[in-house]
Amino acid sequence: MADLSTQVVEVVGAKTAALLKSEFEIELVEDLLRHYPRRYEQRGALTDLGNLEIGDHVTVQAQVKSFKNLKNAKGGTRQEVVISDGSGSLTLMFFNQHWREKDLVAGRQGLFAGQVSVFNNKRQLTHPEYELLDDAADVNPDDYAEAFLPVYPATKKLQTWTIERSIDLALTALGKVEDPLPADIRKTEGLIDLDVALHAIHKPTSLEQLEASRLRLKWDEALALQVVLAKQRNEEDSWPAISRTEKPDGLLAAFDARLPFTLTQGQSEVAKTISAEMAAGHPMHRLLQGEVGSGKTVVAVRAMLTVVDSGGQAALLAPTEVLAAQHYRAITNLLGPLAERGKLGAHDEGTGVTLLTGSMTTAARRQALLDITSGQAGIVIGTHALLEDRVDFFDLGLVVIDEQHRFGVEQRATLVGKAGSDRRPHVLVMTATPIPRTVAMTAFGALDISTLSELPAGRSPITSHVVLSAEKPSHLARVWERIVEEVRAGHQAYVVVPRIASQEDKDLKPGQRQAIALEDLAPQLIEGPLAGVRVGIMHGQMPGPDKDEVMQRFANGPAHKDGIDVLISTTVIEVGVDVANATTMVIMDADRFGISQLHQLRGRVGRGSAPGLCLLVTEAPAFSPARERLAAVASTNDGFELAALDLEQRREGDVLGRNQSGMRSSLKLVSILRDESILEQARIAAVDIVNKDPDLDSNPALARAVQSLIDQARAEFVKKS
């Protein structure tokens, strides 16, 4: 007898086991039995040979009349078997399966199932399934025709029928199964036992039985995942953290007093929550998500100043140098004299703000590292450079991670670890990419979630239009005229292109042209319709100082002698870039971008008092999915509505991104978009289980399932390292 931990080679043999390992990393019987069918087929209605239609899936009851073993002209053999039921005849066709002559002997009765095709004016079934009938055989033809046939994820080397035979062997050999799902959960949720579910998912006898098995196995996945997250949160909560509170009449109070606007209700509520959590004796772990321009940065700055008030430091990790530099400028501007500690005329309660990126000069980098180590810098802003070993904080009390989806959990852990081996800092992660609640719960299960949905007062609406450049060339000409008009009115504009260079794209579909490149479009615009305005160029391959210079000139605006009126850029300006005077954005080949990315890009305009305009230029054909996607973006500014649409159009595995990559691969049946109730109930159950039994000593089967999931995550991380 076998159990779920038995090596699959002991059940299926060395040759098949090697294929299962190489094609699907299947090593254990449990791996094999959790390789679920991707769909089911039925053999088709029982019919007589006189009424067959080409293309039908049918089952016929007939007698073998003849068997011929023939050679093919190009090598190999074919087997032609003629069967008849008295009303007509039909040919069964096999290739290189001469051994079937032992089964299909003239005179034998059987049930034969397959799809009807035609060859040389003869109807045939190619490689049909069949069940031979003895006189004493107790086979109901109708049941045989209606049975569910599993179709498995397969490869060229490992076909679905080989997988099915292997699973049959495993199910036959399977002995007692230890159930990882606690009995009280099975009873409360009305779930069948694991061994019943594993048989039923592969060999269902009814739709009801299939649904019952799927529900049970979804719970296995959901509970294991939620227990992993609950254990992670439990471990993090057990670490000590220094209580961080604001100082009366301190830096935070001075900052609030000089703010030129009032916080929204949402900002105030989130700020109170963060303040209370950072005052506690264990680390805060909070995800702050909000619409583009909803004011997340101000909330984060207030949290940083609370930590500085208590004598600690705050570090903000940004995914790009452009965004890090933008944060540095925005935060120093918000703080004003409060950010000039040690300088003449600085505020008494001020602090130092330091920027650390990979492209800084040696001297600047040395000074930044000194400010961080000495504590002179209360607020540290940087890119991946913050993760390097040489970065040593004086007292790291808060880690803020912007655009969380750009980082993995391992990078977050590296920065968190810089607080010291005896304690943990508070953690605030931010994203402007709206995430539906169930997705956030699964992707960031160890984090509490806050959402900012309202925009601050004074923010201007953004109007979006689709411009059909191929169908209506005059409309594209009007786009450039509109940009010139905006510049003459004292405003600025972005032109976004999908790529830097015009190298050959080997992944083009038939009839699809190369994407517009910055190095091609920029000269055309500078020498043509935008000849009268000051144009700047920026892309991700430029040196950091060059990018900073371009962004600074663009931020200076038209009033400055070196200012830039129109910035032609790749998506390097996608997140965080904040120039209030920019009112217009033109996105070329907009159909090459995803919904969330278009929404992010669009959020760069309309950040001041003047209305924003976003023009989505495309050559995508009418009624295509790309055109429908652009129409959806143009129709609403609601990021959460667009996020839901985006998730419908993407593979679900993409939703979680890098931060739970290994765990993502374990969700074979559970849909984080559709199985909200299961995930919710599993999370509640997981928290209760972990609180009562953190090491899962009382449920070794669940402990093994959880460990397997953790091992998958580690293996996935190693593969991507």
C-alpha cells in the first residue's frame, strides 16, 4: 500500500516517474494526485452507426469484424479495425499499436468512444477509447457514454492518457490517508474527507460529486496558504519593537502647523491608526493603498516624523532612482526648514533628509552613509542601494516601501533586518495600484490593510480620449497642436512611448508593426510640430544624474530659463513623479500598455488646479480587445473599477506578483478573485489554529502541507535569484 508521501517511482515505475519529474516536478504520490484535470469530457451519446455525424463525440456498441496491421509509406504501422452494429460499419484507426490485435479479435463486442472524422470517404474514430464486453460483463452502455473523462495538463513528452494511467495506479495503491483539514472545519463547512475527494476529482461519477471534491480541495489550498501567512504574522508580532510616539510641540506638530492644506477624512483616520500601532510594543505591519494622488505620501511623512520625534530614523525604499529623487524633492519641499537640520536658519525641531542611490558620486555616497550611520539623517530615501551591507542605520524605527509590488518579500526583509538582531522596525508598504480586497488579503496576508479612496480637495479631474492615429491622421496632428496650445497657456505636457530604441521585435504578430520608439519619435517632434517648444528626453537607460537633471528642469517649469515644456519619456515616469503644472499626457501606442499601467501614467497629470487631459493614441483595429481596453480606461478614472477589469483579463498568477511567487503556484483550484468566501473563512480558521497551536503539533498532516508550501516558496525564490 502507498500513502501520500510515497515516492511516485514505487507506483508507476522508473520510466514514467522520470517523465513526471522532468515535466511537472512530480515526485510523491501526493504531487501526482494533486495534478488535477484541467477539464472533463464525456464520450458522447450512445448512438447507432447509421446515424453518425462528422465531428460528433459518440459512443457506439458494436462487434469487431476485422483487424488489419498495415505499414505506412513513410515508416511505422497503422491498425485499421472495422466494427459493425448491424445498421452500418465504422473504422477504428490506431498508429504504431500492433499489440491491440490481442484485444480487438473478430467477433468481440465492445463499447467504442471517440470523435467521428472522415478519411478516404470512410467514417472513422482515431485512437478511440473502448471497453470490451464479455458475456458476463456488467457494463451499462448509457453510463459508459455519460462518464466524465479527465483531461490533464500534459506536454508533448507526457500525454494526458499516460498521466491518467499513472493516477489510476496511485489511486489503486493508496491506503489510509491522513486528513490535514481539522474535523471541526470539515463538519462546519460540510466538506468530504480527503481520500474521497482525491478519488472523486479524478473519477467523478456525477457533477455533484465533482463539485464536492473541488470544494474540499480548494479548502486544502486556502487553509495551508492562510496558515503560512498567520504563522508569519504570529512570528512578526512576537518580535519586540520600540514604541514610537510623537513629541508634544515636536517635529510632527511643527509639520502639521505648516501644512498648506487640511488632511482628508481618510488620511486622518489612517494616520490615527498608524500612530496607535507604532505606539505599541510590537511592530506595525500595514499596507496603505490608494488612488493615484490620494495623498499617501503625506500620511507616510507624518509616520516618519513620529519616529524621528522619538529619536529614531525612517527609511523610504523606492523602486527607481527617478522615483527616489522625486520623493526626496517632495519631502524636503513639504518639510521646508524642518528638513535643514544643522544648517543656518533651520528650525529647532528639524531633521536631516538624505538620498542614497546607486549612481551617486563617491563623495556624495560617503557623506550619505555617514549621515545614516550617525543618525544625522532622520529620514533616509533610497533605491536598492539601501539594501547593501555597508548601509548601517543609527536607529531604524520605520521602513516605508513605495510601490510594494516592485519588490519581493526577501528585499523587504533585508531592509527590516537593518534595525538590529534584537528588535524589528515598524513597516508601512504603499501602493497606488488598486488591489481588490481578496487579492490583497492573499498577496499581503501578513499585513493589515488601509485604503485611501478620496482625492484631496483642489485636485482637478482628468479627461481621457482615444485617438485613432491610423484611421484619422488629422486627429493625431491635432494632438500636437493641443500640446503647443497648453504650453502657450503656461502648462507642460508628457509624451510617453513604449520603448527606447527601434530594434527588431521578433515577437510581433502577423500584420503588427514595430512599437513606436523614443529615438525615432523625439527627432520628428522636435523638428516638426513641437519645434517651437522646449523638449526634454528621458528614459531608464540614462545615467542617474542625467535623469535627475531632466526631471529637475521639467519640475522648474516654463518660468525657468532652463525649464522643459514637454517631456518625451518611456514609462520611467509611471509612478510618483509629481509636477503640478503638467496638464496633458499623450501615450503613443497605448494599446501596448496594460490597464493599470495606463491608469498610473495618466495620474501624472491633473495634479494641480488646472484640469488634466490624457490622449491614448492607438492603431489597434476596431472591436479588438485592445480597443475595448482603451475605451474602458477612457470611460472612468476609478482605479478600483479598472483594477477589477484588469484582473479579469490577466492570468490570475500575475496578480500576486513576485512577493508570494512560490505560494502562488500552489493555488491550483482556489481562485483569489472568485473564492472570496473560502479565503475569508480559511483565514479566520488559520488564525484560530495558529493562536492555539503555533507549531501545529496536534495536526502533523497540516504541518506537512504548510511546510511543503513554504518549501515551494523557497524553491521559487532560489530559481529566480
